[in-house]
Amino acid sequence: MDHDVASDYGSDFSPEEEIILSALLHQQAPVPPPNDPSLILGGIQDDESPVGARIRRTYNWRQHVRGNRRTSSKTQAPCLAVEVADDGSDPANVESLESRTGRSRQERSVSVEAPVDIPPGPIELEVPDLRSPLERFRTKPKKPLSVTDLISPSWCELQYWFTLTKHGRKRRTPAMKQGSAVHKTLEEEVHRTVAVTITTKEDAWGLRIWNVIQGLRTLRETGMTRELEVWGILDGLVVNGVIDELSHTCPDPELEATERDPTDTPPTLPADQKSITDFLSPHNSRTLTQANFGAPGQPPPEPPEPSPNVYITDIKTRATRSVPKAASFRPTLMQLMLYNRLLSNMAADGIDTGILFPRYDLRANEPFTDAFIAQMSGMFSSDSVPPSSSSSSSSSEADTLSLLLAHNSLNSLWSLLTHELRLTFPLGATSVGRVLKAEYRHASDGQIMGSKTLRMDDALLDAYMAEGLRWWRGERHAVGVCLEEAYKCGSCEFAEECGWRKGKIEEAMEKARLGRGGGMKKGMSAV
């Protein structure tokens, strides 16, 4: 018996229109475009394979890291909203939303989602990812934590959370690209880049370690080096970063003279006390004008004598010709202190390579390739080494082949690095200066606009790290900025979708409403 598939109410479509509607309901799902690879950019703190060594303008080496990241895209079938009559008729009777004209208002209808071309098998529902940020973004095989990872949340945790979940890492803005150009120019004053072909991870890491060795030699011979990579293990987690500048010149001798005994631990501050404000008081931090140029109208003093200690400088570029204050300076403050901690640990031979190398999945005893050794030994040709050079370091650099053959693995080369660290920091961590400097340059021309000097504060860094790692380990949720720092939201790309920001706006409006209500009640009672 034939089944009548027509609706009891008739159809509002002509036969031609029904054919068109049927085609629309069964058309293939469009394939979304792939993710834009330009959204994912790399840097040396992202553990990407180096592509070149940098040779000091007088025979020093440094590396530069570049790499690629692959992105993937998933195709998801779209859904088309339709309505199915709930009148006992055949379920094959499906009408579009527009076909409701003429139906009785008492007709009951149920709205459903009709997916197109659902593949066979069970339907998997999207489940929220409850893993901690550390598990999601910085657990093997993903890269370890970087200094950037630990410092960026000090500006706004929620902003960095959005950055990780949406982009995987911080995207390079035009301002950041301008800053990179300034850093490149400064680095080329000390090093020149020579391409090195890398075929294994072990060779790549050999290049990184070798360039740190040469950076330490540059520091000892010239009193300054730039772009020195450092590693450390903090609270059981591998962390790496790149220090902009190291020198033997103390940036603020007067501030260093007031340095208290580092073994004296200050009392713990109350939870509601803003220690950052106190720490950045004029007594503890100074601007470039105060520290280096003396009183207005007077000539600058003579540069200080070189010190046996090694001092850290972080170079920041800004689009405005001003030095940041208060909360805007917090990330740089913590970054400098974290660099001090990492460098001090390296100077004290405090890095366990049994943790470091496995984290990067390296074969620590695997010999370097012959091609790598040949390239490295050919770096210092006769035109690379000045004829007048007669120092012990230059002779060592001229004998690179012998050095690499004698240290032909990561474990062996690390032992050479340990030796160079002892020469550079004879007193271990005590040789690392506790006066830190942030130097600000304009992004357009690199002109120095000012600087801040400050003292290392271990207790402040410990408190910051403990609270920050609680978020990374998923022990607490990310928090946004306080009302006093709401100006940060104006430049945040995630402001419109930030629930924290909206909640703070509602909170401020509620406080204002209650304040007005309280004022009215007082006025009425006074009458």
C-alpha cells in the first residue's frame, strides 16, 4: 500500500521550490579555512632549533633560533534549524521556518537541530578541558616554561589565559616587531650571525651551549655581552630565558652600597598590603636621571669602575617617550629578579642535567654529527680572528675543533660550560650583582629614554612565584586586574569577552548605586 507523505495542511511551496529546498537541506558542509600560521610565531624562549651561530665582532659566537609550527583544522558539519510538526503525521514531513504562514496559532511545534551528513557511529559531546594550564600548554612534548610564561600573568592572568587558549602563545604585534629590530641592532654591536646547518636536536643544543660558552668569554674579555641564554629548575620545573645584557659595570653604585645582607629575610607582609608600591618607592628604585646624571644642570659623573660582579640589564622598547610607573613596571621588575635567580643558580652549578636534558628529550651522550663539528671548526677562519689577538680565549676559539672533539656530546660540553661559569663567576652566586637595571629605549630609533635601578628581593620573588605556580598547576583560577588597573583593559584584545571585566563593571555600578542610596537616606534623616 502506498504511503501518503504529503502534509495534512498542504504545502506553501510549489514543486520547483520544494526541489530547491531539498537541495539546500542536503548540500555538503563547507570546509573552514585553515588556521592562519602567522598567528603562531616563535622565539628563542620557545625552544626552537637554531639556524645560526653568532660570532662576536672580534671572535665571539652567538645563536639565533627560528622555527616553524604546524597548525591543524577540523571540519565540523553545520546545523540547519527546521521545525517538525507534532500532529501525528509522518515524520518525513519537514518544513522550513518560513512555511509556518497559515498554520493555526494553537498548533504545537518543536524546534530541533538537523545536522547535515552526520557520519555513522556514536556522537561525542564537547567536554570542557579541566586540565591545568601547565598540563595543557607546558607539559612534554610541548615546550617547558619560559620566563615570558612566568612574567606575562603579572600584567593580567586572564589576558594570558585567553592568549594561551586561543593562540597558544603571545602574538607578535607591530610594536613588538619594532622592539625586536632594536634588540637586533644592539646585538649586532657585539656579535655577527653565521649560518649553521642543524640536522639533529643534539647538534642544535650543542650550538646553544657553545654560544653561551662564547658569550661568557666575551663578557670576561670585553666587560659586556648580550643575548645570553639561561636555564634553571624552579620548584621542579624547567625554565629558560634570554638575558638582554650582562656587564661588569654596576648600574647604580650608591644603591649597591645600601644593599642589605641577603640572608636577612624581611617579615612577611599582610595579604592586603601592596608590597610592589613600597618596593618601588624612591628609596628602593631610582630613575636614570637620578642614578646616572646627577642634579639638573650639572655634568654627568664619571662612569663607575668595572666590578668583579656581573650585573643584569633588561632592555625594553616603548612607543611613547616615557618610563613606566607602578603597576606597569611590575612585569619588568619580576622579570629582572627571575633572571637573577636563574643566572645565580647557573653560577652556583645548581642545574641538574639529569632533569634538564630529558625534559627536552635529548640524548645527552650522543656524539655530535661530523657535519656539525666541521662547520663549527671552520667558523674561525683567518679573517674571523684579529691578527693582533693573543688572549687565551682567542687561542681556544682558534682550536675549536680540538675542543669539540674533546667534548663531543651534550654531557661533555656541559662540563665545559660549567668550567666557563666558574671562571666568570669565581664566587658562585655571590658574583651575580644584586642591583638590577631596566633600560628603556624608543621603538622607532632605539634612543635611550631612561632607566630604573632596583635591588634584588628574594622574598618578593618567592611570594610571586609561589602564587603564580598555583595558577599554572590549576590550584586556583586566573584572576583579572583590580579596579585601579582597569586602564589595561583598554588595550586588551579580549576585553569584550572577558567575564571578569564585566563583573567588575557591574560591581562598580552597584557600589555607586548603593552610595547614592546611602547619601539619600542620610539627607532624609537630616531633614
